[in-house]
Amino acid sequence: MGISGTCITYNVVVETSRWCLFAFILISNTLTISTMLRTKQGIGQKGKWYIVSLSLADILLSPAIGIDAVMNRFGVYCPEISEEAVWRKRVIYIGLGILYVQSLGSALLTLVSIAIDRFVAISKPIFYKNHVSPFRIRLIKKLDSGSISHKSFERTKRYLKMSGVTLATMLALWAPYIAVNFYVEYYGQKGLPWWLAEYGIQLAYSLMFCNSWVNPFFYCWLNKDYRAAFMAVLGIGKSKVHSEGSMTEQC
């Protein structure tokens, strides 16, 4: 699917990358959802359902990419002469566009909701329900305040690290698509260099789609509880998931 109406017939490299993205997105997000649902301890319920929601939004992109590759194989993106064929393709494009938009839009809305929730939790903890429960008030009275302050700082630091890496990756993967889109809008279809029309547009799309399958790697890299949960589901590690000081209890 080209940007701004540009008709592009995929070559072998682009079509192969589409099917690879289809598999990566489907497998990584299915694994994430399965892990979150099977893990009962150590990972906070709020963080768990945020991740499940984000993975469900990302996994919706997988069938859209698969349909896109199949349509290319059947020559749907080639120009048509008859008015009837043009209208038929227009309906197909609208349906495919809805699949893309609902997936990418849902993922972005989930990230925004997580950011708002974390901002409220960090900036105004007294109004945050999890921080003012009777049990937590009694616990704070009994525990050493210095230890609580240190653990709170460590949780905040882990959260900022994970959020920063996730946001930086999202911006890096979306930047080429945005830049190419502006270029096409400004210069028009006739002003496109051959390399941009042949490879650049599809590369920008592929990089943007990569944002839908890289998140599980960040979960494993930046948090030991997620890493232990994934390894337990895959059967390659211990099933124990650490509950103390888990950043996911806070996100």
C-alpha cells in the first residue's frame, strides 16, 4: 500500500518482509498475551492488563499485513481502467485502511493511557487509589521511611528507563514513515526518485510496523519479572517470578 495514493507493486524483498512481519507480530504478541494470562503472581494486575491491551492492539496489525501481502500477490494494487474496478478497489482499500488504523490507533491510545496513569501516580500519589489504601497506610507506619524512599526511587527509575526506551524506539521507527509521507505530499508522485518509490516507502512502512513486535523484547530486557515469566512459559527457566520491588506493580 503506497503513501498518499501512490500505487506500488511489491517486489520479492518487500513481499518477503511483509510475511516476516506478519509472523513476528503474531508470534510475539501471542506469546506476550499467553504469558500475562498464565502468570498469577509477581506482575501487577494493572500492568498486566495494560500490556494485554497493548498486545491485542498490536496483534490486530498481523491480519492486515497478511491481507496486504495476499492482495499484492493477486495484483490488486495494479492500476485499473474500468470505473467498476476502481470503485471495487476503493472499498477494499477502505477496509484495509480500517484494519491498519484501528490497530495503530488502539496501540497509541493504550500508550497514552499508560503515560497518563503513570504521570498521575508519580506526580500526585496522594490522589492515587493504590497509594492511599488502609493497608498501605498501616504498612508505611511500620516500615522504615528511608527504605520506602529508596524502593520508591528505584521503582521510579526503572519505570523511567523502560518508558524512555519504549518511547525512543517508537519515535525512531515512526520517523522514517512521517518523513517520507511529508516528502511525497510536498513533491507529489512525479517527483519521487526511483529508489524512494521502489524501496524507501516500503522500508518506512516496514519500520513502522516493527513497533508492533519489539515490545516483548523490552519487557524481558528491562524487567526481571517479565523475563522470568516469559522463560517459565517457554519452559527454559525457573517458574519463580519475583514479587518484591516489581516495577510492574507500579505500571
